[in-house]
Amino acid sequence: MPSSRHTQFDLPVAKIPDELSAPIVLDQIAEIKSCVRVAIPVNMMLGMVNLLVAIRSDLALYGIVWFVASLTVNLVRLYLCYLPAPDVGQVSGRRSPLRSITVQRYLMWAGALLSGLVWAWVPILCAGYTSPQALFYLTVVCGVTAGAVTHGTPDARTPLCFILPALASVVICLLVAGGFERACIAFTTIVYMAALSRSSIRAEKTFKALSRAKHEATTNAAALSAAHEHSLHIIDIMRYRATHDDLTGLLNRSGFLTEVEEHMKAGPDAYCLMFIDLDGFKAVNDVYGHRKGDQVLIEAARRLQAQTHGKSLLARMGGDEFAIFLPVAAFQEATDLAQAVIGALSVHMDGVDTGALGASIGIVMSLQADLADVLACADEALYAAKNGGRNRYHVFDNELRERLEMRRDLERDLPRHLEDGSLDVWFQPIFALGQSLPNTIEALLRWRHPQHGWISPENVVRLAAINGHAEPLLRFVLHRASQLLEALVQAGLKEIKVAINISPREMAQLSVDTIILEHFEALGLAPPLLDVEITEETAFETKAIQHKIQTLSKAGVTISLDDFGVGYSSLEALRHRRVDRIKIDRSFVSNITRSPEDQHLVSAIIDYGRKFDLEVVIEGIETREDYAMIQGLGGHLFQGYYLARPVPESDLLDYLLARETEPFG
């Protein structure tokens, strides 16, 4: 009995994926051609034997006709076996029909069928298997059909087309001849035919399964190879993106520093490093939006590339900052390039009407191999160039070296001095006209360094932001301000506010609103006792910063706009009522008694504040004449050395009590 167990090759061939169907059929055609080329010579030799037996049996004519037919069919089949392999691709109008997969399959089947039909006429050579030669012919027919199945494993239809006509003629002739023995032989032939058919079908399934496995392995190998190539491509892209700026295509900071370090290690040649900062770029973003800002950066990068040469390294370091590294033979070569860069970037850009952009450039010429020091020098030179105005370059020199070393000392000492109390907060009153006690007391940072003397508050705040000490510094000032408020409350001076300054960096980096309000809540102090002074730049920063300002304002904190009149958006800040108080910058007061223009301007600002219910503080009053002039212009709130100098907290209460009965004005 045939086994019912499934072998590993009993696979669902009918479900072969479409992409594998054509390759499997090509394998079948190629293999069947190879098998037929082996089987045809055997078929021809058996046909020759049949001819000889027929001649000996006095059936020479029948034998010759049959042999010629068999030989013709076999030669045609041999010809088909040597046809070129079919084309899988479609080349319309150019491909021969004989190169078609379908045509070649049908031709192979047709050749097998014709050969089978020729062998089906073997009975004419033995009187329908009744002559004495019948046993010989039966043996030959069974042998040739078995051989056809043996050599036809790749494609079941090819052997089936051959064996079915040949064996069917045997069965029919035996049954027509009659007799028990012939009937038994006919039945045996039917069983034999069924077994051969089943064997052919199973052999084809096995072949297809093996072919499919081979092609799947090939496909998987190709897919793995393609995936590997793709992964290598992705790695190349990631490596490129890790070292290049997506917007401009220039080196980014990381890629630039890596290549600069390699150049510096390669040899002792002199080189130049330039840091370039676009002047006026922030105004482009504010007025036109970041999309136009990106276009400006791309154009700036293009212009920089046009000015540099092959040996130069050009990078976008971030934001609107660029850098150039190049070997130089002389100082003049570096300064000439800097001047050319400034000229190129100062030319008007299409679609930008805020005035031509400019460039500030810091230059360092060096032979040293300490990259960190070179970068710091270039940054210091850039800072000096920006302080000098637009469209300038500054070369790092001994003066900047001393300043840099001082800054490093300050950076090193600031955290320790912040903890040990070396930093201090002094307080300067703001007086209202006709009042003996201050309206507000402004908290001012003071740091007297053991080596470098007094350090400006702006430098202290900048150093703290750079070194990650912005929050401890803010909490320190806030603690001293709240300490003063508690002392004022205990002294019965409950109406006096304390003002603290918040820099743009602090406002951007820290949760200023949360820090202040939580601190006041913990001490039980009322937020309206605090005045937060911000710059005009801070008032127009991102929505996140504006939200912090609004949160403080809603809690009752007074928001003051410091240094009013020196920014680009003063009136815009007033129009949107983001502040409660404005402080006129001291630059408008220092020469006010001799400047009618400053007098008109200060008077207009005071009048504007009065109409829009804004408090106006005039700071920088240094003389009696200044004070008298401001009063005459309608000023109400005053601050300056003439009225009161900043003093430590320990002296402040005594000062206030001494002035309690002596009102100004």
C-alpha cells in the first residue's frame, strides 16, 4: 500500500509566490531538456530494435514506416532541447516566440505527446499483441515508458504525454484480443500506468520544492546582500549627518572640530581660526520668520564658500555662527580673508528689507596644538569684535589673552565664591517725588575678586550661565532680596518693594516663574512686594518666556522694562502692555541739562507712561541739576547716585531710618 505519510518535499506547490513561479518553470524546462537529451538516444536505439524485429517478422514495410515516424519525432524533440533558454523579461516586438516560457513548455509537451502516439502504434508490428513477438514489444513499451518517467522527473506532463498514449494502446489491444491472460495483463498495465503517473506527479512536486528552496535561498541571499548594502549606505548617511549641517551642507561643530584637530596634529604649520557671527540675523527671524532665516543662512554659507579656497575648512557652528580654519603664511592673508568675508556678507540679500546683514569675526593666529585654548581665544576675539560694532574683525592679542585668563579665573572661582559668601548683594533705592522712604529698592550683584577687583554684574551673570550656575545665582539673589523684604516688614516698612534683575539667559534657561513664586510662598511673602526687571530683548523672546512673564504678572509681581530706549522694540512692548513699569536708560539722562533732544525725548516718555498708566523711573541721576531738570519734565520716580548710592544690606536699614523724616522734592 502506498504510504500516507508526508515527506519533507510534499509542499503546496500551487501556492508558489508569483515572483518565484518563472524561475521554477525555467528550472523545469532546463532540466527536462537535459533529461530528454539523454532519453532520446535510448528511445532511438529501442526503435531500431523494433525495426529489426519487424523485418525479421516479415513486417518490414510497417516497421520502416513506424521507425521513420519515431525517428522524425525524436529528431524534432532533440532540436527543441537545444533551443536557447527562454527570456523572462518582456521585450515587446523583439523577442522570438520560441524564447517564450509558455511556448517552450507546450513544445516539450507536444513533442512528448507525438512520441507517445508513435509508440501507441507499436501494435501494428505484432497484430495487436497477438503475434509471437507480442511479449517482446510489451517488454520494450513498458521499458521505454518507465525510462520516460525516470528521465521526466522535473515536469510530470512531459512523461505523462508520452506514457499515457503508449500504455493506453496496450490496454485497448489486449482487451480487444480477449482472453483471461490478456485481460490480466491489461489490468496489470493499468496499475502500472497509474503507478508511473503517480510517480511522475510526486517527482515533479519534489523538483519544484527543491527549486523553490534554491530560489528562496538565492532570493534571501540577494535580499541580505541588498540589506547589507542599504545598511552601509545608511551608515554613510548617518556618518555624514553626524559631521555635517543639514541646512547648509557645511561641516557642523563636531565634524569641524574633529578635522581641525587632525590638521593641528599633522604638523607645526601656522594656521588661522575664524569665528564668524552674523550681525542683524535675529531681526530677520523676528520680522520674516524662521523660514526666511534659514534661506539667509543658506545664502550666507554659499557666500562664505565662494570666499574660501580648497585648503580651508568651513563650518556652521550652530545658529548664525560659522567658522573657517585655514593654513596661512602671513598675518595679512588672514585679515584680507576676513575683510572679504565681511564684504560678501554685507551685500544686500533678496527679500530682506531690514538692512544689509553684517558679520563680526574673531581671529586667532596660532602654532599651538591645544584646540580647547584656540577655540577659547577665537571666541574671545569674536566677543571683542561684536562689542566694537558691526562689520568688524578682531585679532586675538595680548590684551585679549589677559582678559581671557581673567575670565578663566572668574569661571574657576565663581562656584566657590557663590557658596562661601564672597558674592554680595547691595541695594539702591528708587524714590518717588515727595516721599521720604523709597518706593522700591533694587538688588544689585557685587563681586570683588581677590585678584581682579570689582566684577560687573553682567559678567557674573554671563559666567554663571556658561558654567551651569545660573539657577544657584538666581536663588542666591532671590534669597537676599527676600531676606531684605522680611527685615523691612519687621521694621514696619511694609510698602517698600524689592527689585531683582533677570537676564535674558536666566529667563530662557530657568523656570523663573516657578522658582520665584515657590520661594515666596515658602517664606509667606506676598508676590506684589517683588519687582522683576527685564530687558527689552527678554520681553520679545519666545512664547515660553512670555508665558513666564505673564505668570509672574498674574501673581502680582511688578514687571519693569529696564534700560528703556536702547532696544529695537520699546514701543511694541508698551503697546502689548507686557510691563507695569519702564526705566529710562541712564544714557538719556547723563547730558540732559545740555541736550534739548534728550529733554524732549524723556518728557515724551514720561507723558506716554502717564497716559497709559505706566510708572516711569528715570535712572542715572548724578547731579542736583539732573534731578531738577527731571522734576521739571514731570518725572515722578528717580534713581541715581545723587539720591542714594548702592549700599550693603547691613547699612541699608540705618540709612532708611535716617531718611524717614527727610522727603525728597
